[in-house]
Amino acid sequence: MLQRFIYALTLYLLMPFVVYRLAARGIKYHGYFARWRERFGYFPDPGIRDSIWVHAVSLGEVNAAIPLIEALMERHSDTRFVVTTVTPTGSDRVLRVFGDRVFHVYLPYDLTRAVRRFLDRVRPRLAVIMETEIWPNLFMNCADRGIPVVIANARLSEKSLRGYWPIQPLVRRAIRSASFVAAQSASDYERLRALGAAESRLAIAGNLKFDMTMPGGMRERGIAFRAAAGPGRPVWIAASTHEGEEMAVLKAHVEVLRRFPDALLLIAPRHPERFKPVAIACRAHGFRTETRSDDEQASPQCQCFVADSMGELIGFYAAADVAFVGGSLVPVGGHNLLEPAALALPVVVGPHTFNFAEVTEDLIAAGAVLRIEEADRLGGTVVRLFADDAERRRMGEAAEAAIERERGAVARTMAIVEKVLAGSVTRAAS
């Protein structure tokens, strides 16, 4: 109890800084200002009872959760569904995919009263928490109310495991209060066990992202984009880039243009606040630059196209010959490689892929992904792939085969959820 009290007190003391950060982000991206009361558990009571609640923090987690949510909706068609996110990009994706089929709000901060207000309004009979969201107050309030919690698609990097150290006893209590933890991989299993998950309620279910299906018309959208941009041009995409990577990408494009003067770069910054700075940087490098917001499509004269929109990344992947996935040249930990791999694209990553370590290593071993250790090697790697049709084709086929081998996580996770709902998995005392 003392640990929980100290944790709660610390959160309340830190809240002015959290609100300041929220406001600062809102200046750059106004979505953070909208619906801010929801972050404290204030929203109109939707009159929901016995809902199934799924939490997915941001865009990537929402995309991973979509096939699971659809499967749950099909199985439990008479149940109301609640989906929460933390970021506006995740929120936009939920509303775009599910519309009024789900009740959507932001997850409140892990403040005791905020969590209680949230649970009072949505009254779930099951909570499915995606990936790495382990919040002590949230989990223990669910336990206090007898709400079973399944951590789905659970992953835990070495860095995250170390990061929990200051509150590890409390996190251990939280994770042990969960009814089941469905780990992505063997290494995630071991780290989650080290964090405190009970082995009797911990299993490897696989990565839900392998079960993703391409939205209809994606390949056709890619073909149409290329036709407008000028057929026959080599096209590469730098996706989910972060500050500190975009300059390296633009430098690489200079190198690519020396060998392939008609090459087109699609660059998709990870965060909306990077859209304008990246477009300015492209023009400052002398590239003929167009953007999704201003020009919709790239013209034959365009050298650099900034994808300054949300939720359209798969369509831009479908227009490319080669993909570089960002967050990997800087120590962010990398982003999802499976979307370009599912489109049979050869993928390039940097040295920092600890967020998706096992997936990345498996795809590298399969011959579907190339890792570069230094940013200066990006341009040369793209040039090499542009010049070798056979290697691009071989890498794409290897990616498709690897994804097909790993499918099945949705079915395995659904089996776990059904056991929890049936009460055949008993939560141990934390």
C-alpha cells in the first residue's frame, strides 16, 4: 500500500509538468488540445455496461489491434466495444476504421480518481491492453473491481525493462494482477517473466502484426500514384522518420539522384509537428518538393514528396520500390517493418531496432531486410537496390514468405481471451 501511495503522490506532484508538456505539444499539433478533459476521466457517461475495452496507445498499436478487435466483434456481436488511445494519431485511426461501431475516448492519466471515473463510465467486463502499457493504478483498480486484464501482443525491450526499475515492485504487482499476458516472442516472454509475470499466465502468442491484411485497393493506389508521378521512375520511401534522421535521408537522396537522376523520394515524418520543418528542409536542399496537403500527388517534376498526412502510409509504401523504416538511425528503437514487408518491399533499417528486435532479426535472417550501421551508408544501399532488380525481387519474396510463416497470432490471442472470459484462467493474488 505504501508503494502505491508514493506512486500516486508522485504522479499528482508531476501533473503540472505533464499538463505543460501536453500544452507544448498542442501548440505544434492542435489534436493534443482537443478533448483534454478525457485525459482526466471526464466525458459524458455513454451508458455502457459490460463492455469489452481495448487500449492501444498510438497509431502502430491501433493497427496491430485492428484484426483482433474485428475478430472480437464478430465473436461478441451483442457486446459494446470501447477503444482508448493516448495520441491523436491513434484516435484518428480508430475513428476512421471503426466509426460509431465503438465508443472511443482517450485513456486518462494513471491518476487514481481519473482511472476510477473512466471505469465508472465504461464498466468493462474485460480489458485488453496492447503491447507495453503497464500502468499500476489502472491495473490494480481493474483487479479491485474484478475486471480481467489481458495484455495482448505484449513486448518488452531491454531498455523498457531497465526503465521500470525505479518502480519495479509496483509494476510487478500490476503485471501479476493481469489475468494473462500474451507475449510476442520468446525474448519478450523472458523479459516479461523477469518483470514479474506469472509463468502460469504467460504464453507466446506471436505478433498480431503478422496477421494484418492490406486494406483494399492499396496496390492500385500505389500504381495510380506512380502513374501520376511519371511511370518508370525509381521510387524510395523514408517512413516514420524522426528529427535527426531527415537530414541523413536528404543527404542519401542527393547520392541517389547522382546515379538515378529521375528518382523520387517519398518522406513520411513520424509526427505531424515534423511535417512543415521537413518540407522546408527538402526545399533548402534544392529538391523540387511537393506535399500531400498542397499537391495531393507527386508530379513528374517532383524530386521529393512529403507525405504530410496521417493514416496513408501503407498507400505510400505501395508506391515505392525500396523502403527505409525510420526511428532506427537514432536511438528511438525503430518502427513496424511488417507493412512494407507485406507489400514485398525490400526494407532498409539502421542500427537501433530494439523496439522490434526479434522481428527485425528474423527478417534480416530471412534475407528480407538490410541493416546499415551508419547513416552515410543509406544512399549507397538504396542505389544498390535500385540497380539490382533480382535482389529487390528476392528480398520481397523472402518478406512475404516470412510473414506467411508467422501468421496465426490473432487466433491464439482469441483463444486466450475466450478462456479468460469463460473464467477458466484464474487471476492470482498480486
